[in-house]
Amino acid sequence: MGQEKIVITNRRNQKSFLKGTLLGQKGQLAVEYVLMVVAAVTVATLIVTALVSRSTDEPGLVIQVWQNIVNAIGNDNAAEP
């Protein structure tokens, strides 16, 4: 006669295993969410720094354009023919 495998399952162990698996998935979801938030904040910080930096050596793009507009208004070219 062949060897037969007898499998005894415990419903309590099955439920706790499934619960642990679901908790593991929720934990992974939380970690992924935190990583996405960190990445989004990092990208936003880089964009804001590049656009509105008030450094005198390298002003941001918005600051440069605004300064050009102020200079154009200050030149008062309307008086010229």
C-alpha cells in the first residue's frame, strides 16, 4: 500500500494566517504610501526651489521674469517715439 498524506487543518490557525497575510499587505500598502509621499514632497521641493529661489547668485525662474517685468516698467519706454 502507498503512503498517504494526512492533512489536519486547524480553522483557528487558518484564520490567523489569513489575518497575518492581510495585515502584511496593509503594512506594505502603508510603506508604499509613505514612500510615494516622500517622493512627491522631494519633487515639489526641487520644483519650488528652482522656480522661486531668492538667491542673489542664482534667482529662480519666476523671480527672474518678475525682475525683468519690473525693469521694463521702470524703463518707461512709453515716452520714447
